[in-house]
Amino acid sequence: MTCAKWSRRRILGAVALSGMPRLYAAAGKLRAGAAVVNITPLLGSSMAGGMTDRRATDIHDDLFVRALVLENGDARIGLAIVDSCAVPRAVIDAAKAILLERSGIPAANVLIAATHTHTAPPATHLFQSQPDPQYAEWLTRRIADAVVMASARLQPARIGWGVGREERLVFNRRYYMKPGSIPPNPFGEVDQVLMNPPAGSPDIVRAAGPTDPDVGVLAVQSLDGNLIALLGNYALHYVGGTAAGQISADYFGVWAGAMSRIAGRGPGAGFPPFVASLTNACSGNINGINFLRKPPVLRPYEQMQRYAEILAAESYRTLQTLEFQDSVELSASIEEVELGVRRPNADQLSAARKILAAAPSPPPLGYTDRTQLYAREAVLLDRDYPSSVRTPVQALRIGGLGIATFPGEAFVELGLEVKARSPFKTTFLIELANDYRGYIPTAAGHELGGYETWRAKSSYLEKEAAPKLIAAALRRLSTLAG
């Protein structure tokens, strides 16, 4: 590859960060490399995923960044999947800038996404958990390191992709309830749906939305047939069931280990290691609990292990059906979407300040009363958030596979619609990618209310954000499909 081509990519990659859609495409013999780096924090670190802060007292399993780089002689793309609840734009853009300098990969060609484990350090301010600036800086470097290492390991490769199906693990977590059974929300209003109702409650009427049981599998192997990397894609928010105070990558990490074992590429299977990464599809309103019946009593991590092994079995079955090829088109396209912010109005802000003024000092880990907690959120939104934000929507093309992203916790309906309208026969959706903008409910979901719509740092985009982001994803995919 000539220096002129790499120089042109550096220029175009920098322009892509300014918001202009950029496209890179080529076809040729494939090379691939993969790497994994450790991002486990020190004990005592804050843990994201709860409304109050929590501190790590133990490490059940390590956290990682898992990276895959693909090149076909004229274009290079990279994916980095991070064991984190959410990674903010500042960290992601800084990591992409390092990659542009060290590996020459344009920002538009790099997809960085969080898994959404709820037992990892916050990389951004989430409810009452504050990020550690030193950890955020280190995380930035480690994300870049993973992609740089994967780039250094490029070798001739073949690639294949397909979709399996596993319906037993996913449930819509929002439910219509019998009249009078939904308690007031933190703003004193009564929603039409309830998230995570009491399991087995006779007041449950029905789920308020669909699920997406697709199991996406992208596999890369060397020319001698050894697996280099496997990327999974599944719409399950997270599993949980951890022990108190323990750092864990959740079922995303368990799945990666299970795939390594059943593929015969576990620890000690040679260098460079096989890298399995599980990406989160659109699962903002999806979890692994069937609320229509009482759940079994399980030990910590037991359900996580079960779910990961069930999903790994279907992933491996799908892997056996793939057809591999050594020459594919690689391309990427990205655009910035401007979205309004649901800031509190004057009356709402005044009410929030009165609530906080009357409240006692919060305990060390933060407010436990929801009314006080959301009053705090209103004040922070007014203080820290502009009236609108710009956020990226990205698409990648890998041969006949399209991958599109959303910058937050997207409702499952967003992924289903993009897949139904995508110009690619096979399309993966990856959420929590390239930015973090909280929940992305559908417009109809906003009208129903529920936790995912309550105005806070976790949910602040305008009610019409979903259709705008869907349209952007379809535009980027159509650009790549040509």
C-alpha cells in the first residue's frame, strides 16, 4: 500500500469526525488480525450499572477490549468491543485519533462499542457513579492498543457470516399491567407500562413489545482453517446475577470463553490467540427474565453461565453452516445526526430544586429515594447539557454483510426495522457504538412511558430520535450497498 493512499486516509478520517459522511471501498484478498487487552480496574473503583454508586471489593472475572482488524489490500476496518457499561464519545474519539496516527485507520473505519456489563467502571457519568479520569485515560489507550495489536497481526484469511436463532433467552421487559397496579413514576405521573414488574404477578397483562432472537455470527479463519476471531451479535441487554461488589464482564465474557473452548481455541492453543467478541444488538427494552412466571432461585453467576452456554451452542451451530471466502469488499460510512435534548422546563427545574433543598444530605453512595435522584438528574441536565447534540451513525460493509450502529441503548424495534429495510441480505445492528446517548425508545415507547423514557442522563434525547437514527442507518447502509 502506498504512502499516498495512507496519507489520503489520514486526511479523510479526520474530516469524518467533523460530521461529513465519508466512504471507503475496495475489493481484494483478505487479511485479518485480532487481539485482546485487559482493562480490569483496581479494587475500590466505582461500578456503573446501578442508580446508586457501588465500589468494587473483588474481581470475579477480568474485563477486556477485544479487537478485530480486516484489510483487503486497499481498505482497512477495525472493530473494538469493550467490556464497559457505556463508553462516551470523548474516549472513543481520542482512541480513534491515536489509531489514525499509529495505524493509519480513518475514524470512519473504526467501530468501538460497549458490551453493557453492569459491573465495570463508569467511563462516563452514569446516574450517581462518576468516572475516574485516570481510568478513562487508560481505557482510551487500551482501546487503541487492542486495534494496533490486531493490525500488527494481519495474516491471509477467509471470512464467513450467518444468522442463527435462539428464542429462549430474550424477553421484552416492558409490560402492560391491570389498571391501578402501576405505581407513580418519580415525577408523580402514572405510566402506561411497567419495566421489570414483579415476576409472576397476576397484574401482568402482556408484554409491550417484541424481541429479536437472531444470533449473528461473523467468523474469520486463517488459510489453514484455524479460527482467528469470531464476532457474535445478540439482542440481550445483559444477564446479571453477580455477587455484590464483584467486577465481571457479565455473560459477554462467559460467552467468549465458551466459544474459545468449544472451538478448540482456549488458553494455550497458540499465538496469536483466538478472539471471540459478543456485541450487543438493539436491546434497550430486552432482558433475560420471563416475568410471566416466578424465577428459579439461582446462585450468583449461575444464570449468566447457563445463558452464555446456550447462546454459545447456537453460535457454534451457526458457525458450522458458514461458507468462507478469501476476497471481500470492505467499506465504511459514517454521518452525524443532530438530535434535540429533553431538558427540564422552568417549572420542572424549580420543582426539582425544591425537592433537593428539602432532602437530607445524600448517603455516601448517593440518593436512594427515586424522587430525589431524578430531581438531581434534572438539575444536572439543565447545568451540563445543551439544547441539541450531534452523534454518529456508522455502517460497515464486509462483503455481503452490512453492520449498522446506534449510539445508545436502542429499543429492539429499531434493529428489527433496519434489518427489514436493509439493502443487505444479512445485517447486524450494534448498539452503544461510537458514543453514549442513553436510551433510544421508539416514539410510541415514549408515549407509553416507563423507566427507559424517564428524563435523566440515561434518557434525554428527543422523542423523535429513533426515526431519525433509523433513517441515518439506512442511508449509510444504502451508500455502501451502492
